[in-house]
Amino acid sequence: MINFEALQSATDLLAVPSAWWVVPPGLFIGLLFGAIPGLSISVAMAVFLPATMYMDFLPAILFLTAIFTGGGFGGAVPAILLNIPGTSSAVSTAFDGYPMSRQGRHGQALGIGLMSSVLGTIIGYLLLMLTVESVSRWVLKLGPTEMLVVAIWGVTLIAVLNDSSVTKGISAGVLGILISTIGYSDAGQMRGTFGSMYLLDGIPAIPALIGFFAASELFNLVGRNYILEDEKLRVVRFGSIVEGMQMALRHPLQVGRGGFLGVVIGAIPGVGASIANLAAYSVAKQRSKHPEEFGKGSTSGLIASESANSSSEGGSMVTLLALGLPGGAGTAVLLGAFALHNVTGGPRFIADNTDLVYALILGNLAQAAMLLLLGTGFVLLAGFVVKLSLKHMIPIVMVLSIVGSYAITGNMVGPITVVVTGILGWLMRRYDYPVAATVVGLLVGSMAEGELVRSVQISGGDPTFVAGRPITLVLIALLLLSLTPRFFAYLKSRRQARHVHASASGS
């Protein structure tokens, strides 16, 4: 529980002005880098990491976590306005955010995303404050078998996210998994490279994501004048943004559920926000009374995604502070900042520096409030994207996407990946194959394979080894439970289809 004596000491540490002047620039940097496709939160944090050498430890970490917090929402802006997730953690944000923009509700969507992100960040750090000590002991018990179940859970999201036929959804998901296996395997075997040395490291995930979502959508927009043809709908109003914020506040259950899932999944090393937003979206769809609205502009889907990917920051901080292990790329940069200041994370760090841990938590809660103000101004500027003519915007966005992909890979593999996956995504959209399923398969396929190899190694190939892993059994039970509603819905649709066919045959 909360150590109130350490909490009082934390407020004294934060009373120093130098702990706060770094936060607004950090938030803006995160918003900007998150909103530019091809750039990412971890890239922004890595670029500005050297600047923290000249800061004290607390301001340095608050500056980097401000970038983390700002980027958590920044990736949602292009996802909502252009169907281009700025980061992999904003993939499911595009599922309903972009349809809302196409309906002229872009102001509401941006407001919903901003408020959900702010609330998710608050939930993440409040839960971190309450559970950092106990969760650190629980995370130590997770091994390869548990991580394998989590990865399989991510793969099964394919079935939930698919709005076309089950066969097409599975096929698209398998395609993503196959793409993720290109390059060297964990066993050192070369696969699917066609003799090209540029594919030895596999298909880069972020350029592929940009291609599947951004390039394919840009191809679809060719021939149109504006994203919104109706000039009246292209007006960005402050009132619509505020209305969207109020809509998010009217759905506390979705915000709380997404925030909780984000913390839990974010605390698992190597998983992070990329899976958290997809998992929260799938759960929201399963529990919704109107699942047919998802993918067509559902506010619940948008709330679930943004609250989860922002709260996962608090979960990943649990892993960093409690174990000294990075939960993802962003916390890996934070670990580098720890090293720059000769600080080592882990259980001993929490015990010896409880006041500093609370200071970091309180600082990030304040960052969430600042994000609400800075994010509103950023949204007002970014919202004018819908006023741009597509004949100007398409080449600009395409060039930025290609340049960003080149910056990630450092060679032509990135741009080529964007073009090839863009064409593939365009064909999939044309023939009603879910692009999202392929992206999910791509993101979690390599993780699932790696954990499978390690599970086989530690078990000696004996499947009964799982029986001695109670956490694995609990996760498997939860996995099956999450799939049950989808399974019964599938059986019901099959029965209805047979009934309709029989009626048609009888008449």
C-alpha cells in the first residue's frame, strides 16, 4: 500500500522548480514525434537522452517520461485524421477514430482520444503507486510458458478484430505471422529471405505498419479532393473537441477497464502498449451490447484503445522500477538514463529510494493534467489536416512516411517495405480482407515464436510441464474464457445462415 511518510518526502523533492520546467517541452516533443508516422516515442526519447546528462536524476526522468506521456497520445492524431497510426500503440485507435473523421466527427474523436489518454495515464500511475511493491514480486514468476500464452492471446485477437468472414480473418492473420517469420529464426535458421541479405533481420515492423495502414489508405484516397467532401464538415471547432472529452467522461467503465488492462499488460516485459491497445479493444468489443458498431465509429472502441495504451506506461514503469528490466523500447531508454546517472533499478532501488519512486509517480500524474492543456492546443492545430487538399497532402504524407521508414532502417528496406505492404494492403482492402488482422499477426508472431522455442527448451518437449505452472494454467483459462463469446456468436451466425438457406430452398 502507500507509504505516506515517503509520499510526504516526495512532495518535498518536487518542490524544486527545476523538476517542472522540463515537462512542457517533453510533452510537446512526445506529441510531435508521436504524430509523425515513422517516428516513435522511443526514437524521441533516444534523440533527447544525451541532454539528460546535464540534469539531476529526477528532472531527467521526468523529462523523458513527459516525452513518453505526450507520445502516448500523439500517435492517435494521425490515426484518427488519416488512418495512419503514428505508433504501433495506436493501431486500434484508427479502427474507430478514422471512421469518425470520415463522418465529420474528427473533433469529437480527437477530444475522446485526448481525454481517454489523460485518464489512462492517471489510472496507470495511481495503480503503480498502490501496487509497485507487490507487483514486482508477481512479475518475477512469469516465464516463457506464461509469455507464450500472452503471445497466443495476442494472435487470437485476429478473430475478434475481423469484421469480414472468419476465413478471411484467419487467412489475413496467418499472412501477418508468416511475414513476421522472415529472416533468422531464434534457432539460427534463415527463412523466406529469397537470398537477399537485406531480409536477414526480417521485415521491419514499423515500416510495414505504415505501409499497411498509411500507404494503402493513401492509394484509396487517390482521385478524391478532400478527406471530407462536405466543406461544412471540415471545420474544426473547439466546442466539438470539448464535447468529445465529455463523451469520454460519460464512459467511466470503458476507461477504467481499458486502463486496468493497459497496466496489467504493460507490466509484462516485452509486451507493452502495442498489445495493450489491441487487447483492450477486443475486450470492449466482446463486452459491448452493440459490437456491430465497432470499426464504424464506435466511441467505446476509441476509448478502450487510448486509455489502455496510455495506462500501459504506468505498467511498464512497474517492471523498470521493481525489476530493473525494460518493459519495452521506451523504458529501455529510461533504463539508459538510469545508467547515465549511476542508478540501478530493481527491488533494492524501491526499498532504498521510496520517496524518489513516489516523486516520479506524482510528477507523471501532474504531466497528465498538463497533457490535457497542451494536447488541446496541439489537437486544434492538427485538426486542420482535414482542410488540406488531398492532391497536396497525399504526396506530402507519402514522402514523410518513406523518409521516416528510411530513418528507422537506415537503408532502402524501410521505403521498399512501405511501398510493397501498401500495395498489399490496398489489394486486401479491395477484396475485403482485414488489414488489421495482418498487422496483429506481424506484431505478435515473432514474440510467439520466440517464447515457444524457450518453452520447449526449458520443458524438454514435455507438454505435461505446463501442469506444474499454475500461472500458465490461469492464463490459458482466461484465454479460453475470452474466446467463448466469439465462439458462440460464430455458431449462432452459422445456424442463422443455415436457417435462411433452408427457408430459401423450401420456398
